[in-house]
Amino acid sequence: VGCLRLFDHPEATHEHILGYHQVAVLDRMEQCSDTLLIIHDTTDFDFSNHRTLAGQLGSIGNGGGRGYLAHHSIAVHPETRAI
């Protein structure tokens, strides 16, 4: 319940929630003088059966599904495999 109240707060934006993490990740990447691999993956989250979310979702798949695409990236040092 507390989490739902947090996300319902007007200041709980995507930018505020992830902003500090993004800055920390970019700082760590800038400190590395070696080449880094940025590995990407996109996942479909299908919420077609969740009617209460219908107005908040986009078209996915062949157009018949409703949900969103999540695009994830991870930075990996190719020699040490450090993330």
C-alpha cells in the first residue's frame, strides 16, 4: 500500500525515481578508461487482460496486444566481465 501511495504522488516521476541511479551509472562509466560493451534487450510486457490499464498502454506485438516495451541496457567490461 505504501508503494502505491508513493507512485501516486505527483513528484514521483520517472525522472525523479531513476535520476540518481542514472547519474551514478554514468559517473562509473566515465571513470572507466577502457572500452565498455553496452548490451541491449527489449522486452514486451503484455497487459492485454488488465482492462483498468487500457488507457495507459500502447499497442504491442502484431497490434492486437496492449502493454509496453521495456528497453534495458547494461554496461559490461569485456575483459573482467564487471558490470
